[in-house]
Amino acid sequence: MHLFTRDGLLKVAVLSLTSSSYGRLLTIPSTPFEEASTGEKLPLNSVRKVIVGKRFASTVNKNGRTLIPQHSPNSPKLLREIFNPLLVAMLLWNMATKPKKGSIFLTIDSDTKFSDVAGRPSSEEYSLSVTKEGITIAGASPLGTWWGTRSVLQAAAVGDNKIPYGTGVDSPGWGTRGVMHSEEFGNNVYHGFRLPSDNPALADLSSPANESYTRAVFDDIQEKCAARGVTVFPELETPGHALAITQWKPQLALDHDISMLNLSHPETLPAVQSIWETFLPWFYSDTVHIGADEYDSGFIDVYIDFVNNMYKFMSAQSPPRKMFSWGTFPREPGQTDINKDVTIQHWTGGMDNALPDYLNKGFNMVNSDDAFYIVGKSAVNSYPRSLNLTRAFAGNPAGGAYAPNIFDSRDATNNPPRDHPGVLGHIAAQWNDLGPNATTVSEAYYAWRDALPGLADKQWGGDLTLEEYEGVFDMIHAAIPAQNLDRNIPSRSDTVAHYKFDSHPKNLGKINDYSGNVYHATLYGCSISNSEVKFDGNCYIETPLQSKGRNYTLSFSIKPTSDKSGALVTGRDSILTTGNGDSKQVILSTGGEAYSVDYSFPVGSWTEVSLIGAGTQTFLTVKSEGGEASTTEIQTILGLLANGLKPAVIAIEAPFGTIGRGFEGYMKDVVLKQTASIYSVNNDNEWMKT
Ligand SMILES: *[C@@H]1O[C@H](CO)[C@@H](O)[C@H](O)[C@H]1NC(C)=O
Ligand SMILES: *[C@@H]1O[C@H](CO)[C@@H](O)[C@H](O)[C@H]1NC(C)=O
Ligand SMILES: *[C@@H]1O[C@H](CO)[C@@H](O)[C@H](O)[C@H]1NC(C)=O
Ligand SMILES: *[C@@H]1O[C@H](CO)[C@@H](O)[C@H](O)[C@H]1NC(C)=O
Ligand SMILES: *[C@@H]1O[C@H](CO)[C@@H](O)[C@H](O)[C@H]1NC(C)=O
């Protein structure tokens, strides 16, 4: 039996300071790894099989946070999805007991007692061994093995598809590592209850169907996450920020603040518990979060009773649920406090001082200090819109990188030691205040995109430097399997697709793509003559693509024959329309929200159009026949209570799936480019790239 502690691993990591390729693999998070002295490497293209060990296939992790019993990559479908980018060769679902030459062998190590930074047992560790025969990943549980597969894929991505021979043991320092997405509910701002129910007792609680998750969708999210080692913890916020509930039952609100529940009202606790009773079966996590932050400080005693009542309620469920509650109203010694088995989620030094208020009293804590809060566009002067990478790598006031034990970014004396057993981990939070009116789905993603993996290195206990991180980020990001949130489209040149509509009778129905990328489109019912497509309001063209993310220029010329509103281009993330109902303004919409431009296309004459995505901004350039080009930024309107309404940037993907469905008129020369070209007009009335 071996005992691996994080301290032992850190000694390994120190060696790496002399050589970046020795002591660990430059993955995100970093992977402790001793290279074999021969310096030889295993080319991953010599690995032909993934062998699922018998032990691995039959072991179910019972120590994880998810109640879904599977969190191993133990289906051929998932294995294919996660390994295919590297293992283009054959993949074998094979219940073996030992590795074979040229394979990745996935197994379980139930003999080694792995532990985390505080010496707590953990099921997430794995050992990795790379020899000329192949790769063995042995996890403390299927989840540990899964993390090992991530390291292997990343090491190959940064190592020119080769992994050095050697061995390593990797373990997260803390078991709770994550992100949180939320909407902050204040008076009269965008709010909602996102889960629907048939329970008549909850009639009128939920948001409309188009603004809530169905059970099937919510199940799918949780299952997909669980299969990748991620557990979804729900938070239903009460008794503050409870507008969704007080609008359902106004009698439960505090007289002087309708965003807060009146905890002295006899119907309040039953109402909150009936909501949880209805939705607990939806949640496949061992832990739920009751919120409980920013309540009225005139009612501390009833607040403490409320949290304790909720704790009793959660403990009595089947299965019993553990509970998170935000650090709020810490008590003095001798005062009635909340139950020590409630995990306290810290968010600001203004609400609690972790050591004296909770840790020293025996509470467990999860750190969500607002040093890493990000907020959409509503917070103009407070929290940033995107995660602060510098802080992840230099956020310890005692010097060095941030870590889950840093509750106070300014005063190191307030922070517990790294191995304090009460510190369970770190969760970074994103608050989507003002909802879709302020932030598109992809903007919420971009707020994390470049920096979250860096913070994840620190949440895990990795030791990458900022320079190392920046050196490997692009390579690893590009190798993430089975997702394309950047909406990137492979292209040989700047031109992604170019339809000239000069199709010959022989290939009627096929629209040739002149970009060289072979993204040929298909005509459904429209007629073409003189390289112009005639749209009749029903016919359309389908491309083999869907959506192009940052950056892009989508250009075409159109001549509407009526002022009927219709879709010009539709994709999975957005739709460009010539209007909506009586409004003839050009609109770019993202499913729910419609961002309009104060412009309508003239009927009966040609207009050259470019929709441009440039970083965080979106533009529309139009040039009518003989006229000048003019560029307008497409913006959103933020409804800020105190500051009134103000325009703000919005970044929207180019729609590029279906062309013309609903539109009446002609279109020609459709070009999608992967750079942003914003044109203005010079003195000679010529277009100029700016
Ligand atoms: C809370 O509800 C109780 C019982 O209905 C009521 O007496 C009290 O005035 C309410 N308090 C506030 C602050 O709204
Ligand atoms: C990011 O964090 C660093 C270190 O804490 C700080 O100096 C800097 O001002 C922060 N940047 C932003 C944009 O908040
Ligand atoms: C959902 O439907 C309601 C009512 O039809 C509408 O007001 C709202 O804008 C829609 N929301 C979204 C996100 O589509
Ligand atoms: C996209 O355009 C913005 C602004 O024009 C620029 O800052 C950014 O680097 C560009 N991004 C890419 C991926 O080209
Ligand atoms: C956003 O909110 C404001 C005020 O509530 C509203 O006028 C505007 O139309 C909304 N939508 C967009 C896309 O700006």
C-alpha cells in the first residue's frame, strides 16, 4: 500500500522549475510526471485501441457527487467521441484484464490509498504510465481514470501527438471544483423560475415554456455532465432574491421589499419546501444549494431558523441531500447558529471572514470569493465581464498563485493554510444579470473561455505558470473533443464559403462553393438566372454549415420584391430577418432576443449587405445602388433601473445554415469570410477597409 499525498507530488513539481519538460506534463491542470531517462516518446498514432479493463467496466464510483451511477467513459459511443480526435485508428471495446501492445488500457487501482491536499481520501486520482507498449491509466475510481484520459489527450495535443515514456500520479487537491451560472433577482429586473411542473400547487410559478428547461432537457444536461465527471448542483434561491416566488405568492413577500420572503409568514416555509419536494427528483446530485444570501439583517433569528429547517428537510429526503448555504450572518460564540453540517459557500469578506466565522467553528466551506465573480454587462463599475487570468496566477496575497484556500485576496492573515480540512474547494461564479437582454449564450461562454482553464489549474492544485499556460492554451483549446463553442469552421483561406449561383443545368439543385472548401449548398425550390436566386417566400437554400463565430464577414446583395418580413439567413445561433410583423427594421435575433437596426432594405433595388462580427461587436454595413456605404453597430439596450436605458455591445454569431426562407426577392453573391472587414467610404466614394 502506498500513500500519495499532494505534498509528495509538489516535491515532484519543484523539479520542473529547472526544466519545463521534466517533472510534469504541461497539461491544464499540470500533470505530475517523471519522464523515463531514455527521453523516448510514444507516438499516439501507434496506439490503435482503447482497452476497457474488466475492473474499470464493472466499478461504479459511489463517492462522487452525482447520483447518476455512471461516470466513467464506459460506453463505446462516448469513448469514440472523446478519443477520436487523436485515435483516428481502430477503437476496441474489449473487456481485458491487462494492457496489450499499442493500446490505452483503462483500469482501476483499488490498492493504492490516494488522498488530496488535506489528506482526505478521494476517488479522483489516477496513475499514468507510458511505455513503448502503450499507456495505462489506473484510477482510484472510474472518475479518476476519466481525468487520466483528459491528461493523455492534452499531453498529446501539446506534444506533437507524442507522449514521453514515464509515470505519474495525479490527484486534485480539492474535491469541489466548479463554476456557477446564475441570475441575480432584484426588484423589477429580469427573473424567472426555470423548471416547469404539473403540480397544481405550483401553478403559475414557472417561466413560460420557452424560458424554462423541460425535464428531458434537464436530464440530458445532467447525464452529459455526469458522463464527463461534472455534477450539476441546483440552487433555488430563498429567502432573498426570491422575486420568482413572491410574484407567484405576493402575500409571502416582506412588506418593504418584494424581492424577499417573509420568513415569519406561516405559509413561507411550506411553500419553499413544496417547491423543493416537487423538483428534488429532478436533481441527480448529492448536494443542493438553498441560496440564503443577502437577506434583511432585521430578521436574523428567523433566517437562522429557516436555514436549519431547510437542513432538516434536506436530511429527511430519500436520498438525503447535503446542503450549501451562502455565508451570511455569522454568529458570535454562544448565539444560535446554523447546523455545522451545512456547507458554507463564501462570496465576500463583507459577509464573512472564513477562519473565525466558520472554519474555526468546524464548518466546511466552499470558496466563491468575488475576486473571481464575473457579471454580464449590467455591472458597469463593479465586477468584470470576463474572468481575470492574472489573478488566477498571482492572486495569493502571501505571494504566488491563487488557490481554494484564498478567501481574502488582500490580507493573507485571514486565509487558512492550503491543507485546512474545512476547505472543500473553489467555485467561480457568473451572474447573468438582466438575462438575455444583456448577454447572449455565447457571450456567457466567452466570459470564461480564455481564463477558466487557468483558474481550473489552481482549483485542481496544478502549478502551471502564466507563461506556460499561455504557451499551451491554444493547442489544448483546439484539441477539445466533441465541442465547437467557438463556432469555428475549417477553411483553406479567409473565404469560408462563396456562392456565385452560376449553376449549370447539369448540376441543377447544387450550388457550387467557390472557396475551395467544398461547402456546396443545395437549392430547395428557388429559381436561378443571371447568377441571381429568386426567393418566393417559401423556397430556400441549405448550406452544410450552421453558424460562424468570431470573427466573420457575411456579405450578399439583395433586392426585395415586397416589404414582407422574412428570414434572410438562419443558423443554429441566430437569424437575420428583414423585419418582424409591422416593423420593417432589419433584425438579428438569437432565439429569444431581437436586436434591431434602424434601417430597412429598399424594395425593388439592389443593396450590398455585410453582417460583421468583430470581437465583442456586431455591425451591419449596407450600400444601396449608387449610394454610399454606411455601417451601423448592432447593439442591445440594457434596462438599468438606476441608470435608465443604455445601449451596449452585443456579439452574435453569423447565421449560415439556411438562406432565404420567408424572404421575397432576389439575392446574389453570398460570401462568408473568417475575418471582420468593416468598410467605410473615402472621399472618392470608394469602399475602404478600416
Ligand atoms: C410577515 O408576515 C407576518 C404574518 O403574516 C406579518 O404579521 C408581518 O407583518 C410580516 N412582516 C413583514 C415585515 O412583512
Ligand atoms: C486582475 O487581477 C489583478 C491581480 O489581482 C489586478 O491587479 C487587476 O487589476 C485585475 N484586472 C482587472 C481588469 O480587474
Ligand atoms: C417567450 O414567450 C413569451 C410569450 O410569448 C415572450 O414574451 C418572450 O419574449 C419569449 N421569450 C423568449 C426567450 O423567446
Ligand atoms: C476579431 O476582431 C477583434 C476586433 O476587431 C480583434 O481584436 C480580435 O483579435 C479578432 N479575433 C480573431 C480571432 O481574429
Ligand atoms: C432590453 O430591455 C429594454 C428595456 O427593458 C427593452 O427596451 C429592449 O427592447 C430589450 N431588448 C433588447 C434586445 O435590447
